[in-house]
Amino acid sequence: MYIKKILWAVAIIGLVIFGFMAYYIYGAMFQPNTKFTEDKVYINVPTDANYLMVRKQLEPLLNDMSAFDALAKQKKYTSNIKAGRFAISKDMNNNDIINSIRSKNLPIKVTFNNQHTLADLAGRISYQIEADSLSLLKAMTDDAFFSKSTFTKETALGMYLPDSYEFFWNTSAEGFRNKMLKKYERFWNEDRLNRAKKLNLSPDEVMTLASIVHEESKQRDEQPRVAGVYLNRLRIGMPLQADPTLKYAAYQLPKYKNTVIRRVLNVHKEIDSPYNTYKNLGLPPGLIAMPDLSAINAVLNPEKHSYLYFAADAKRIGYHKFAKTLAQHNNNAREYQRYLSSQGINR
């Protein structure tokens, strides 16, 4: 009789302990454990992160870290951290949180446009993905990469077509560069290649000319006409005489660092540089800036006309006046020079 009482007591204690454990496990796994008010928050888990680094991000977001720690250890998450960007929804339980941050790496939108150099582009991208600007710039200017592709340091900026793209946050610098190369190769489909060929231009040359067109005019409705002028000049062997290339050449010189050239002067036309299209025939060695897609399309689909000249229009700022003769152009140019002088713009 005494033994039976002991067995009953042990059984009851066992049930109590089991019930407590079951309740604890249920609470650790299935009870909501978030304390933020937003519908959803995100954490970025770096490559090679350990559990303590993840825990530091989670601590402000969760009510009971000890319960989360216990379940994370039980589910072996503490020794199997995954890098990426992960979402945690309001009122998620620990089990759902662990499942989310272990297997649901979310893509993000990476956007860039109008970057003037690869260094500028690297800086812009580094704010959007895990890779830092130095590693991105190193990947973008890697000699081994250039040797395997058609690009050079002068033309490499043309590989990065301005737009919005989907990437994982933990994409490496090389991963970003390689994906952009694939996007570039897809962009140059048969139709675009044929259009470039009819213009006697390579894809790199199209991108270089598009960069000049874009720097000349940001007006999409005018860019095809500007492209037509430059193509007319190339066709007859006339120098491009593109003012944006003079600015680019000047900005490479120490005396013009940290300055803004608002008015192109004769002294700029004397700069000794392969980018000086007043002194050198044909296109410069590479891009002077990142062109918009509209400027690239303008070069591939230029307006057909007989214009050889254009000057900024003082009455329609942002647009230009086009001319077929030098005399007409000189009149247009003088009108704009008078406007600049009236505004006190002398350099």
C-alpha cells in the first residue's frame, strides 16, 4: 500500500513536470513573442555572423529572449546562421521567427542612375547591399575580369545600365558585378546589335556616345536630335566638338578638382587629353558619365536630319537651337553667350 502511494506520487509529480515542460515548450514555440508595433520589421544578417550578432539585433524586437534562445539552441539555429535580409512580422512566435531568419532570405531592389564614375557607383551600391564600396570598386576594376571580358577601365562604366534590379542583400561585390554583366549581355540583344552595326558603332561606342548625349541634354524628346547631330559629324569626319568632353577632361586635372565649370571657355579647348573632342577626331576612349537608358535609345534610334550644330537655347533652358550652317550656329551661340554674361556666369 505504501509503495502504491509512492508510485502515485511519482506519477503525479511526473505529470506536473511534463505539463510544465509542455507548457514551457508551447510558450517558447507558439506564443507571440514580438514587442514592436509595426506590421513588419527587417534584420540584416552579415556574412559569417555568429548567433550573438543575430541576438543583438533581435533583442530590441522580442519580449522573451531566454525563450527564444532555448528554442534556437534546440532547433540548432545557434550553430547554423544564414546571411541575408529577413522579415519578422508582428505577433510572430519564436518558431516562425527562427524559420524566417533561417530560410527566407528576401530580395531587395537595388537602384542607381547618373553615376559619373565607377567610384561613385560603388559608393551608391554599398548603401544598398552588404558589400562595401572598396570591395565593389576593386571588383569593378579587376584586371582579371577585364581580361575575360571586352571592357577596359575606360569603358567599364557602360556595363552598368541605370535601372532597378533585384538582389539579395548579402550579394558579394563579385556577385553584383557578374550579375550586372549578364544584364548588360541580355540588353544587347540582336535588334540593338543590328542597330549599332548600321551606325558603324560597337556597343562600347554606343555607350560612349550616349554618355555625351546625356550630358548635353537631359530632355528625352531632344536626345534623338542631339544624337543625330553627333552621328552626322562622325559620318563626315568632323570633330565632335562636344563641350561635356572638355569638362570631363578638365576635371581630370588638379586645378579643376572640386570646381564646377558652368561655362566652357577657349582655354578648355586647349587641354591636352584624348577626351578633348575639339582636338581629336572621333569618339573619346570611353564614357564621360553613366547615360540614362533614354540616351542609349536615342543613339540607337537617332533623328535623321541635316543639322551639324546646336547651341543652348537661352529662351528654353535645358533645350537647344539646332543649325545646318556655321553662320546660323554662330548666331545661336552668341545669343546664348550673351545670356550667360547677363547672368554673371563667366566660368
